[in-house]
Amino acid sequence: MKFAIALYSAAHAPSSRRALRFAEAALASGHEIVRLFFYQDGVHSASSNIVTPQDEQDIAQQWATFVSQHQLDGVVCIAAALRRGVLNEDEAARYQRPGVNLKAPWELSGLGQLHDAIQTADRLICFGGP
């Protein structure tokens, strides 16, 4: 089965950890993940500036490692990212901001990427949200 996964909550939220565990289990069971789409507060999971307390799991780093190890398509919604100050080099330069906190393996893109993933996948699984 092909899954598209959308994450709407920040890395410290329980739903982010559940989404990561679901994604790990899906791949371990032989399924495919066509795209991970980070939207709304989920874009914080892609920020390289997340500092996790020592007594907690670093879910943001676990997401980055997971995406890299499995060579997955990790897309961060550009509108949600800009609104929350999550910027790659191009956007930081475009808006004349000093900080870059979005690096590989993440890619900024629009909602069209989520729509495309939904068309390709057998199932869209969403975690977090309002």
C-alpha cells in the first residue's frame, strides 16, 4: 500500500511521535511512503533550531534521520514555514532574514505537493491538527 502522511503538529506533540512510529512501521511492513507533508505547526519538526530537553526524545532529529535514511520525500509547506520563521537559504535571502533553519533533507514547496501525493497514494494519513 502507498501512504501519503501529513503532519500538522510540532515535534514535541504526541501526534508527531505517533506519526513517526506509524511511518517506521509502514516501511517495516513493506508499504511505501510517497510523501511526508509537514503543514501548519508541523513545519517546526523540520527546523534545525529545535532544542529538545535532555530527558525527552528528540523527535525533530528523529524525523530528519528517518527521512534521510529512507530517502523519502520530506516536504514542508512553504506558506506555513514562512509564517512560522522556518526558512531555507533561498527564502532567508529573499526576505532578508539572518537565520536559516531548514536544511536537507527537507524541501519547501506548496500545497500542490500534498494534492499530488494524495493522487498517487492509496491512503492519506493525517496526524495532529486543530
